[in-house]
Amino acid sequence: MYNYKSSLGHLTEKTARYIKKTAVTVVIFTTITFGAGDMSNIASASSSNTAKSTVYYVYLDDQYIGTVSNKDIIERLMDKKVREFKDVMDKKYKLTFGDDLTFIPEQVNSSARTNDKEVINKLDKQLAVKAEATSIVLDGKAAVYVLDKKTAEKAIEMLISRYVSEEELAQLKKTKEALKEGKLPPLKENESRLLDVKLSKEVSYSTEIVPTKDVLDAEEAVQFLLKGTLEEKKYTVKKGDVLGTIANSHGMTLKEFLAINPGLKENTVLKIGQEVNVTALKPLVEVVIEKEVFKKEKIAYKTQVKNDSSMFKGTSKVQRNGQEGLKEVTYKISMSNGVPIKTEAISEKVIKEPVDKILIQGTKVIPSRGTGSFIWPTYGGYISSYQGYRWGKYHRGIDIARPYNRTIRAADNGVVTFAGWRGSYGNTVIIDHRNGFRT
């Protein structure tokens, strides 16, 4: 029985010398495939050996692959794979086939059936080259694979640096030391400082054997952690498409759709052929920041209204002007991937109380004087033409169309100053409300 364990070093002596000579240290990103010509060349190398009385049963990870007449053809296949790795050897990956390849010899008569070419084809597809890589583990689950632990730590540093500068991290260290010693200085106006920077999930690292195509560099790892994908899907706008329907058809709300398309707004009109992003980003981990901010803020004054029956309704006067107050507030702000998620005031001090405004309002009503409040002058109806420029001229009123009752009501108390036919107005009643308004 011949057992070729995971390491490439367990291949033929020729292969082992080749690996040692080229100082292979890590995996590639693609699985090698062969053309029909390559397969036939490998298989033909053993055609003259079919008369031998020994055959080899081939197993890959305890799965029966087939029977070959000569194990040399399998070794040639492995040698060919390794030769085709030359252009990626400089990546210093630790190469491994990642599977147990086993040969079991048996003495048989010369008519025993073998299937060399079929076995080679199967192994070429299944014998994948893998890498010894470091996984970034989030809450106990492997999230992404990189070259080594150094690259993994670099990726986490790059992720944090997207939201926190080196200067802020250095200052955070000083803040924590001062906090321990009870010597944290008070903040000045509009000044802020970091209190904590952490990831939303527990991060650890482990060494695993994975397909080479899954091994990412540091920047790719950061993108994957931020978005949950390396490739954002695009959608080409078609006739009849609107923002809401595109969002719904891709499992998103309009708010989520606009968030991943910063150039679009709710009232944006799409153009046919325009490309929009339809990948709903789902970060695998978030950078959580806590900071405090000190601000001086104005306190709005309130308005007290006092009624005066000696003053006509609709009139008013200011008895006392209001004055804004002033307070000092320290806020604690929590942010996730740069987006504020919680803001709370942890301390507040009023340094100047606001002064209420006092407004005297008249309540006296007489039939000949308007109250200052207008009612709708018809029963039902709608405004068919607003005040403003219309047909090149200024329209000084509003047109009310289709009331369900022809009775017209006075909009407010007042005195009739005109009643009759008035040119283009037709039958007209003008009321002077004795408060500066006429209707």
C-alpha cells in the first residue's frame, strides 16, 4: 500500500527535489486543468505496461477513484501540476494537495481491466492544490483566509484605520492611562476624544488548509469583512424601472438601496441603460467607536400667551422679549463603521437660564372687525388656480372650483364695502375686515 499524505513533499523523489529546490512556502489561487492532449500523453506512457501482473487501486480520501496499471502515471500527473506552479512560487505559499492519495497494489492476471485515462481525468479535477493559511475567526467562525498571521493582523489594523487615525489611537492610549490615574483633563468647547475602539465580534486566528482560491491579500480581506462580498453586482436600468421597484426586486428597502448608491436620491429620475448597485452589503464585523464631545448649546426660550379682553381678537403685542439660555453638555456618542448609532448626554450644566417671551393676545370680538382667522368660504370645492403669475399676469386671488353648495360665506367678520358686478370678476362682494385685510 502506498499512501501519499497531504504534503507535496510526499510525492516522487523527483518532485520532492523540485519543491526543495524552489523553496515553496505557500498555495496558489487556481486549480490546474489539463487539455485532452496532456491527458493522452500521460496515459500513453503506461500503455505498454498493461501486460504486467500488478495493478494499483487508487483512493482519494478513502474514495475509490479507479484502477491503474502503473502508479508512475499518477506521479507524472502530480509532477505536471507542480511544474505549472512555477509562476506562483514567488508568493511563498505553503503548498499542499490537501488530500490523502492511496495506492493499493494487487497481483492479477494479464487480462485484468485498468482505466488509466479515466483515473487521470478524475484526479485532475479532484486533486486540488490547497494552502496552509491563517483564518480570521469572528466569534468562533472562520470568516476569511489570508497568507499568515502577520497578514491577518495587518488586515484588522487596516479595517480599524478606515474609521480611526493613528493619531486618534495614540491619543486613546493616553486617555486610558490618564483615566486609570484619575487625571483625565476636562474637555474644552467643541473638543472630543475617543473613549474606546473595538470590533463588534471577538477576533482570533487559526491555521487551516483551504483551497488556494480562497486565500486573499490584506486589502481584499478588508473589503470582504466590510461588505460580505468581493464583487458588487450591477443592474442596468430598463424602461419602466423606478427606484422602489428595483430595490424591492433585489430584496431591499428603498433606504437600503439608496445607502449603497450614494449618488441617488428619492426623487432621482433614472435613465435607461444606467447602472446601479444592487448588492446589499452585510458587514461581517463592524468597528465600534465610543467618544465624548463637549459642547455649549443654546436653550430655546418659551412663549407665554396671555389673553386680554380689552384688545380686539387677531391683535397682539409683546410684553416681554424672550432670551435664549446657555448650557454645557457632554455627549457620549457610539458609532458603528462611521455611522452614529447612539447619542446620550452624560452631563449637563445650565450656565444661563432662558427668559420666557410674554405675548398679550386680544380676545374681544365685534361683528364689524375681523378676528384675523379666515374660514373656507365655500362648502367643499378645491383650489383650481393659486395666487401668483398665471398666463403672463399676476393672479391676485385663488380660484375655488366645484363646491357642492352655491352659498358663499364671509371668510371673517367685517363690513361690506362693495356688492355688484365688477368686470371680469362677475358678481362680487368685497368685505373690509377692519384689520388690514379685505376679501
